[in-house]
Amino acid sequence: MSKRIVVKDLDIYYGSFLAVEGVSTTIEPRSVTALIGPSGCGKSTFLRALNRMHEVIPGARVDGSVDLDGENMYARGVDPVLVRRKVGMVFQKPNPFPTMSIRENVLAGVKLNNKRINKKDADELVESSLRGANLWTEVKDRLDKPGSGLSGGQQQRLCIARTIAVQPEVVLMDEPCSALDPISTLAVEDLIAEMKEKYTIVIVTHNMQQAARCSDRTGFFNIEGTGKPGHLVEFDDTTKIFNNPSEKATEDYISGRFG
């Protein structure tokens, strides 16, 4: 089931460098939250901090808290692997495992988590995950063919199927359409709209129209200058952010005056 994320006073560091400063916000369950802002303002860093993925970079650490339904994911003793099982991630560039079949790609996360699964359950999980990613009808007759043989848009939906096969509560997407053509982009956007019935979704996008189309709420990140930390300027319902933002910087960014 999808869960609420509550972020309090979050500072994100890489070594001594403060990359993102002082973020406090609540991400509602079963909704799509878009994160927008100019390059280098900390959107993707913040997104990765929501499932501790930024920690793969040595020296990364945070101050503050990220609570998933009341449980601080940064509390001492919390296993980041378990966090990432609950909070899945879809990356900018489709990254199916090239040597694996479509079927093996869908099951890869489940097997990485050392879950034993019999063939009948595996078959059902493959079908339900591919259906959940709106890909089943396109690939059901070639499940044993390599995932890398699919088109870019299909590969991205395969990566989404792989993410939801682990049955997460939250799905993070880091510019999931930036490498895709307009038709594939539309297919992924339609999918995001369907997925929010089950999952809490957070998406980083540079595409203003996409944020306006896809999301229920939008957060605008900005940066004062090179070497300064990114921060959350404004967070509100998407219609308000785009039609009547509270901050001039938000309005300037959305209207194309900078960024």
C-alpha cells in the first residue's frame, strides 16, 4: 500500500559539501509529486535521498529525517536495502539488464532480495508486473527474448515493471522520459496516472508541461549560485504552482525567465 513521506529539516551532504539544505515537506500517498527547478539545484539529490540511493557515493550523509509512515528511514540500524525495497527507483536512462530476458529482468529485483519463488508464482508476478507497466500485450509472446531488444520506451516500461515486481510502496522516477520520443513519453505519462492508484510517486522532470500534466503537487527547487546548496523554494498543489505561485522565483522559472 502506498505511504506518506514526511521530510523534516533535511540537509544532504557529499563529504563537507552541503548539496541540499533545510528541506521540510510532506508527500501525500497515492499521488504524483513533481520536482522541478534548474539544473544543479538538488532535485535528483533530494529524490535519491528518499530511498538512500545517494549513499552509493562515498561520503554522502544527511541530517534531519525522512519518515515513511512514521518510521525514520535514516534511524540507526535501518537497513538501506530494506528501504530501497519499499521505495523503488526508475532512472533517467532505461537500464534493463542486457544479458537477461524480459522475464528475467522483471524478476531480477525479487531474486536480488533473495526471495524464493516457484514457477507458477513467478509467471503470475511477471504477468501482473508487465500489465502494471502497460507492457504485457506488447511482449507476452517474447518473454524469453533479451530485454535490450525492446524500443527505448518499452525498455523504460520494463524497468518500471521490474521496480513494481518487488511490490514497493513508493516509486521514485528521475527524469524517466528525458531519453524517450514523444509517443513513448505519453505512454509513460499515462502509466504514471494509472500507477498513482496504488503507489506514492515522486518524479523529477525538466519538462514543465509534463509536471503540469502528470502531477498533483509540485515542488520547486532553486539554488542561489554555484557552490551554494539547493533548497525547496515552494511546494503546493500543481495548479497553484503553475497558475498562482507564491514566490517570484517560482514564477520566473515557470515562465522561462531563467533556468
